[in-house]
Amino acid sequence: MDVREITEKYHLNVYKRFNLILKGGKGVKLFDDEGKEYIDFLSGIGVNALGCNHEVVVSALKEGIGKLLHVSNLFYTEELALLSERLIEASGFSKVFFTNSGTEANELAIKMVRRYGSSKGRFEIIALKNSFHGRSMGSLSITGREKYHRGFKPLLNGVKFVPLNDKDAFVEAFTPETAGVFLETIQGEGGMRVIDREYISFVREFTQDKDVLLVVDEVQTGMGRTGKFLSFMNFDVKPDITTMAKALGGGLPMGAVLTTEKVAEVMDYGSHGCTFGGNPFIARVSLSVLNFILKDGFLDEVIIKGEYLKKRLSDEIGSLPFVKGIGGMGLMVGIYIDGFKPRDIAEKILDRGVIVGTSGEDTIRLLPPLIINKGEIDEGVKIISSVLKELS
């Protein structure tokens, strides 16, 4: 069986896949169909926070087999109740709604913003250039990358895009009809650029004064990726809404919207729904991952390992003329490149046995599992550095 040929023949060709067939894995290591080992510095684009086949996830999966897989949200389940309670405790919000993905979570956030602003005649949304919030029509409309818009217009009306960290542009875009603002603390698909503390604090204060909702998209940055449970906690601000997904499901499809009481109050019976959202099987797995990440000291270790990763990269490749910087937070790290295509570099690194990603037009994206140790970081950095040094 030619897996590549069958996939290309029958699956919609919207992905530029790496030439690799993966068959298994354990921890931070993945294995291809020929048994070759790879160090995973991508985590399924930030999904596998605990690596591959972690005992906590495997145990929860086994416990769920033979019990309820799905009953719909017309009924109560213990799994949904416990996960809801734990997420609210960890986040400091008041209400949660479960979806199947980050895109769906952002769709609901858009509806919340519109519903909350409707009584005041507000409907406009401000989002960031180079942002990414999903590919369905609503989430695509607030994604600030023109290449994703081509062929799908007209999109949702009333959306304005402003540059990251530009306070003047933000104020200029704001009108009496502005209902909400969408931010990412790190632009995961837009070059791994980090929001300035001063900027996000300014936006939060500005929106609070105007009673306009602030939404922080934590689909990629949440679940401890930056060393805090939610990345906005690094900046001492709190939005009105945050969206989650990726690592939340432990490898299974799960998204969530967390919000305050004042926003939750405008969402009444029938204003939203999701057939599979928070089904008991995935909720059980999600709770197990959540409890593991929230163990005492775990997130502190993520911060330490993230700083170690950036230092090792800086020591090895920081002086290369085409490396313009190394940035990010926690274990969400970008290597900023000039003069080379990140995809070409990622393919060379893959050939040497390390899986990395790309972000924007100039960045190598590193999202290793949060359980990675310093020895595994050293091993991965050695290979990444060897490829980049050969380019100089």
C-alpha cells in the first residue's frame, strides 16, 4: 500500500505535507514507517503537550472505553461537570462552553462579541495583522492574513486589522460601533511575534473603559505552553473571553470558550450549541491532561526549559548572519530567519531526525512537548544548529 499515493488521490489536497509517514511514538520521540526515530519539536502543532502515548492520556483513554462515548448536551454527565469546574478554577473565569476545535471556539467568541454589542448598536471587530484565528468563514474574517482570504470574499463585515503593538493604529481603528477586539499574545501562525506588555495593558484598559469586549485567542498558547496556564497571565491582564483548543484534548478534538458572567448572561437558550462539544470520553481525557499540567511545579519547569532552549539556540546559532533573532515564551519558540525559506530549512532538519514547523514567512517554529527534558533539548538543538550552520 502506497500511503502517500492513496492520500493524494482521495484526500482534499489542502495540506503541504512533509514527505514522512509516521507510525508510532513514545514521549518526545516519533517513528516513521521504516523505524527511523525523530525528536518531536512540534507536538502536532502544539496538541501533544504531554508527548506521544503519555501514561496519563493512555490511562484515561482505557478508563473511558466501555463507558459513555457520547450522549449529546441534552443530558448531564459527570465528566463534563468535573472538567468545567476544573477549567473555571484554573482560569478565573465564570463560564465555559466546549467545542470541537479552536476554529469553532473563535466562532462562538465572535457571536458573543456581536450579541453583547448588539444592544448598544455595536458590531465591529478589531483584530491584528498577521493573526490567525481559523479557516471557517467567521474565524477567517478576523484572521489578518490576506493569502487565506483569497477566493472566499465577501467575508464578515465590520472587521478592521491593525499592526501588532501599534497603539496609535488601534485607537484610530476604534469607533463607537466597535464591539470587540481579538488578540493573540504570540502570533503562532504569523511569525511567532510576541505582544508587548505595554500594548496589551493599554488595549485592556481602553476596552474596559469603553465596555468593549477583549478576546484573547489561547488556542496555541494555552494549556501551559508559555509557562502559565493561559498566556495572558504573563501580562497581568484578564480578557472578557478566551478561546482554547489544541492541547486541551490531549490529542483528541476539543475546544473551549471561557468567559465572564456579564458576557455569559447574553447567551440564552438556543443562542449556540455543539453536538459533540464536551462529550464524556474526550472530557475524561482532557481532565487528566489538565490535572497533570496544573501539578505543583510543572509550569515552573516549562519556564525553565523554555529559557534553556532559547539560550542553547542563541549560543549555537545566534551569531549566524541570517538568524535575526530567537523569540517566544516558554516552550513556544521562534527562530527568525532572513534570506532562506523556513520550509526548506524545516525539511533539511527533518532529514536529520528532528520535526519542526514554520510560522509566517520567516520563522522556524518550535513547539516541543512540555515534558521534554534538557537532554532531549540538547539533542534537538544540536541537529537544528548543524543544519543552520551548513547554510552560512
